[in-house]
Amino acid sequence: MTDVEIGKLCFKEYAAKKPVSIKPTGEFVTAKEIVQTPSLGAASMYALSEDLQIKLTVERNRLEPDYKLGIIGVGMVTKDEVTEHVQAKTEFGLDVVRAEMTYLNELLPALAEKPPLEPIIPEVKPEPKPVDWTWIPDKYWADWWKYFRNCALFCENTTDAVTIYAANYRKKYVHPAFSKRGFCMYKFEGTNDTRTNIAPIAKSGRVVYISGIGHGSPTCYTGHLNAPIWCKCSYDIAEVRGKIIHLLSCQTAKELGPDMVAKGAKAYAGYFENFTFVYDQPGTPVNEMELFWRCDSSFDIMMALGNTVEKAHNTTIAAYNAAIAAVPGTAAATWLTWDRNYFRSPVIDAKYGNKNAKIWPWILLPMHPFAEVPAMP
């Protein structure tokens, strides 16, 4: 597929043909025309009438190659179904219009700007022995380390047709980052991704980080067969107290995340609206779907490296910005923008906890070195 350079961005051939604006008379305007006549893109997309916004959205969707949208918490939606929802002005259809208009408002000025670079995430290296722990001889450190390790808990829904793609990516890139850093690992997936298995482990004081992919709602995060794992006001505070939590799921930042923080979690990161991604059709030359997982997983990996929540949040946003600029004009760029805009953490609002919170692979507070550690699953 031939790339087309327009302004400072490099478009896929089909994306270059998609309109990026529309005149009050109903004539479509392309990115190339905007670059040649900047005044054509001077007005906000939100200044357009609803009918023109819908007309522009439908045309952009028509020129997109066949695709499906994956909505975590809802399911898969085909390209034709997207158009039907837009034309029928359903709740989802109006979200599609809003997502397109928001993206186009950012795309037009970006045509004249140098695209952002993908953030550099340092190589994950094992955490060395703390310098002030000289009372443990180096030759014994490898044997003693396990008694001082903190743990990360992962709950990955691998039995769902929508979430499995993200789960597989996280297992390949996120889990090894924590393991290599030195955290002990609790991993629940498949039929084991249930509250019965997860809740007792979550209560351990050794668990300092919880993350996962699953369906969600404003009040609940679910696992295997959509069964609740955590629901607002329906869990033991020990499951979240003192922990940093990041859930890749729909809408849990509305109520569940703040509830976890109110019950003692150090910080929560997640999404305020439905997390939506472009599902790659067979034969797609560029793996656009992976861009979504890479962006979200930036938060986990930065936390594994010992950064603050604020640093992890900023790196995640930078990853989204770079991904959006890498696929200008596409449906993927629209929905990457949507997900980025609804990512929430303490950087956005203090109700999500402490933006300066961190995690370490070792125990910082004084405690008996042989304190009980839950059995590994």
C-alpha cells in the first residue's frame, strides 16, 4: 500500500482520500486541500450541524477498508453496523460521530506540525539488592531474595473473543517486565480468572500491584464468563489497600476506581468510557490493533520500572500521541484518540489517588523476613 505525504504526516493511500472536513454546502474537503488552503480547516468540527457531522462520519467510514471495532464490555461491531448506528443516531452511533469530530479537530492542526516521537521506555533490568541491606551477604542474596519480594497480581480474561487479543499481548510484554524486575507473580487467566481465586491473593500485603484485562462497567470489573471480580462496595478493603491498580476495561474509572482509592488503594488507572479498538482483518499489512495494547501497556511497564504514577501516565499519553500520528486519517487514529482522552489516573483527578505513588520489587517497611507468602497458583 502506497504512503502519501500530506503536510508533516504520512497517510496510507486510502486514508489520504478520506474527507477531513465538510463545507456548509455539504462538499467534502480532503487533507491535501486543507494543506493547500488552510482556511478550509479553520472552523471547529463541533460548529457543524449534526447532519453535516453525520454525513462526514458516514463518508469517512465508507472509505475505510473493511474492519471491525472491538469494544471491551460490548463486543465486535462491523463496518456496516457502525454506519447503521451513525445514521440511526443511536447512543453508540453518536459516540462514533463524537469520536470522529474530536479526532479531526486534532488532525487538522497536526498537518503542519512535526509528528511526536514514540516515548523511550528503558530496558527492564533486574532490581539490584538495596544498597543499605549490607547485613545480607551477597552470596546469600539469591536465596534470601524471595523472602523480601513484593508481588504483582494479574487477572487476564483469555476466554473472551474480545479481550483475548489484549491478554495475549500483556502476557508477552507486561508480565515479563514485572518478572524480570524481580516481582513475584500471581497470574490468573482462563477459567481461573475468577473472584474465588483472586480475592484471597489480593489480600496479601505482599501484593503491591494489580492489573488485568476484562470487561467492565462503571461499578464492576469482571473475569471469566463475565463474572464479577471487583464491584463497588462489594469487596474486602484488604484486597486494594496500599496497592496500585490498573484495569484495561470499559468505564471502571467512573465509580469502581474512585471507590478502590477511597478504600485505601494508592492509585487507580483505567478508562472512563468504553475502551474501543480496531480489530485487524486477515491480510491487514500493518498491525493497527497492537497499537492499542502497546499504548495501554506502557503504564504497566513504566510502573514495573519503578516510576511514579505520574511518569507512567505521561508516558502512556505520549505513546498514544505517537501511535495516533503513525496512522493519520484512519479509524485506528480516531479510536486511539478516543481511548487516550478517556484514560484516567491521579494525574487527571485526585480521586484516583496519589500521582507520586511507586512500587518496588522488595519490601520497604520493616517486617519479619519469613512472613507468610501466599502459595503460588
